[in-house]
Amino acid sequence: MSVFVSTQPRLAVTLGEGGQPFEIGLPVLAGEPVEQIFPHARPVGRRGALTLFQAGMWLLGAAKVDIRPGLEHAARQLYGDILDASRQLHLARIWNYVPDINAAGPAGLENYRAFCRGRSLAFEAHFGASFRQQLPAASAVGCHDGALTVIFAATPQAPRHLENPLQVPAYDYPPEHGPRPPSFARATVVPAPAGPTVFISGTAAIRGHATIAPGDLAHQLDCTLENLREISRACGLGPDLAAGPRRTRHFKVYLRHPADLAATAAFLHEHLLRPDDRVCYVQADICRASLCVEIEATLIPG
Ligand code: 3EB
């Protein structure tokens, strides 16, 4: 008899030193399996499905919710909780892990699109008609564990939300991409005495609102890097996410196909990464079925 023991590490997020890692579950292909961006968090209670933490000026929250009542409903409910919990603050970054993101749900609508609908309705209900101006940086990728998992960071400092001039703002995508557009900004910059924290959203091969080079890794990497350079400039970081005071740069690279790891890592080491960057490569389905790769960055002063 042989027993197969999986040694594939799974992505977890630690919301502060000494905290219990919050399991995301995505297969880690290379790099650090435990993401820790915010140090020194302490638990500060719960709100709805959310567990809340305070880390310096940051309010952090994490939740894993059952999607059996329907993904749109679950997203709307959970985002209602997030908006309530961060009422006195400003949302700066949200990480979304959406079950079977490219599969069709019971109503026939793709799960990502159902998620987008619930999320958008929650933002609109909370902020009213001008909700687009309040949308923070985000990412939304697939997972396979049957729960919608979301982590957010909010701050008392008024942030700047930025767009990439080469891309239509996601919140203005036309209806061909779904009944409600995705609710996020391309980047969010949060000022602080130690220097700004910069959140670059999940960035992929999208120009205007069209997918570039469907299914073609090499061309999508070129386009994604150009988009990263453009949003980097918009954030005042020059073309390489590097201008200004010293920052720790956390990159997360989502790959649809594990076989694309070597080519992607080689490309990024040649064109973007530096020796002291923190990098994690994970396998994840990306919100458009023809996208192979998505890259996010978080720059923390110090
Ligand atoms: C895109 O640019 C690619 O729905 O929160 C990137 C970042 C993407 C965030 C989201 C989706 C989201 O539309 C996908």
C-alpha cells in the first residue's frame, strides 16, 4: 500500500506577528507560503463573519463565508460587514478569493460576475451613487475550498485611489464583462509620517477593457509589466515601483498554469524583481478565463 502525502505548501496570511495564520489554501508554487504584510496586529473583536485586528494605524479584517446561500448574496452580506466595520475609516486594500471563479453558478451567471454584482450593490448601498470614488485597490482570484475568503485593510488616513491611463477603470467596464462592473481602483496610496504605503491591485494583460493575447503567457507578461510600470508612474514611484524612500516590496504572482512558473519567474527576475523583494507564486484561476497571469504589489515603508 502506498500513501500519498502532499507536500505542496498552501498559501496562508498572517495578520500580524505571532498571530494564527489565516488559511487561504491556494497551492504555493514558489516563494514564501505565509504572507505577512502588517506587523504587530492584535485581535480587536468580530463583526458579522469578520475577525478584526489592529496593526498600528491599520484595521484589518478576515472572513471565510459559506456560499451555499448564493455567491452574490454572500458577497453582498460580507461587503456590508466590511463597510460597517470600517465605517470611521477608509478602505485601502481588499484581497478576494472566490470559489470556482470561472464556473457558472446556479443562475447560469459566472461566479466572478455574481461576486461582482453582490460587491457592487453593497458599495452602492453604503456610499450611494458616488461609490466609485471610494473604491480601494483589490484583487480577486479563484480558490477551490467552497468558501468566499476576503481580507481587508482600512486606515484613518485619507488615501488616494489611482487609475492606469492605459486601462478603462474597472468600475467603468462595459456590461459585456458582467451585469455589474468590478469594484476596485488600480492602486491605493496611503500617506503616513514614515512614508506612504502603496497597494497595487492585481494587474493583468488588459488594455482599455480588452484582454490582450488570450492564453499567451509571454505576451501577457509583457503587457502586465507595462501596466505595472504605468500604475507605478501614476503612484509617483517612477517606472519600476522603486522611487522614493526605502520600502519592502511584497509581490504576489497568480498563475493559472503551474507549468508557467519557470518562464514567469525568469521574466520577472530579469525585468522587475530585486534581491530583497518578498515574492510568492501561487496557482489560482484568474477572473477572466483567458488570463494566464496576474501580479499584485504592496510597498511598505521601511
Ligand atoms: C482586471 O484588471 C483583472 O475584481 O477585485 C484585478 C484586480 C482583477 C481586482 C477584482 C479583478 C479584481 O479586471 C482582474
